[in-house]
Amino acid sequence: MPDRNQAAYDFLSTRRSRPWRSIAAPAPDDATLQELLTIAARVPDHGKLVPFRFVVLREPALRRIADLVATYGQKMERTEEEIAKAREVYDHSPLAVAVVERPQYSAKVPSVEQQYAAGAACFQLLNAALAAGWAANWLSGWLSHNGPFRSNVLGLEGNERLVGLVHIGTETATPPERPRPDMDDLVTWIDA
């Protein structure tokens, strides 16, 4: 039997994202966040293309985005309820990291594998924050899929896509465990 990293195993077997409403200030300082981002970049990356990057949104940027939610929401014909909820997320968060997929040309590495690497970086950041004791949640939402928002507000290039926003801060309430999938519905065993 291989040596087991029991602490990592226990963390992964019980990890739980924190609801965004339970994430408050303070957020990690720059040095701590740099450590988390370094861990996030340690993902499987076929061809070593690094098809992702990070955009750090501190509190002032998040409040500015909250002020823009209604403008984008009205242009996208979102309901007042949808606009209010999206605004609340940006108004409430002490820090968010936008994980950006930036595909690289490769004759050997299909774009879908690069997309998976970017998604893995997002999940790795989420887990790194949680493992370090921070409250964190990976969110996206209708605004993150709006091209003008991505380019004008987050500075994404035309070929880049937003994988998600990882909101990070201090936990104000421990969430209850949520129902998990039935493994019998998920696993197929092939023996021969």
C-alpha cells in the first residue's frame, strides 16, 4: 500500500464550499493570496501551455462592479430580482479572483484539454483557500458570460473566457453538509 497523506485525504473527503453570504472580511493579504494562486497554478497542463490566468478583484473593484450590475443587467433584459442578487454578491464579497481561460495555439493539445486545465486551476484555487482555513466559493452567473462585461470590466481578450470567480474571505457561519450523489449512480466498473 502506498503512503497516505491522511490530512489531505481527510480534507478532500469532507471539503465543502462556503455559501457566498457566509464569506466576509477580512480576506487574505497579498502574500497569502500569492501563495494560494501559486498552488492554483499547479494543475495538470498537457503541453505546459498554462491556458489560464488570474485577475484579482479587491474590495474597491468589487464595489465598482456592483454599481455596474444594473447597467449590464438591463441591457441583457434581466429581471430586477436577478440584478439585485448579482449586485449583492459583488457588494458583499471582500475579495474575488477571476480565473480566466486563455487558450494557446497547439497542434498537439486540443482546446478542450486546455479548458479542463483552466477549470482545474479554478477548483485548485478554491481548495487551496479552503485548506488554508479561508471561506471560499466558486461562482459564475449570467454577468460572467457577458462579452462586454468580460472585456470592459475584467479586461479579457476576445479569445479568453471567464471560468469562474472564486470569492475568498473569512467564514461567518459553518454550512451544514449537503446531500451528495449516490455513487452507485455515478460509477461503472469494467473488469474485462
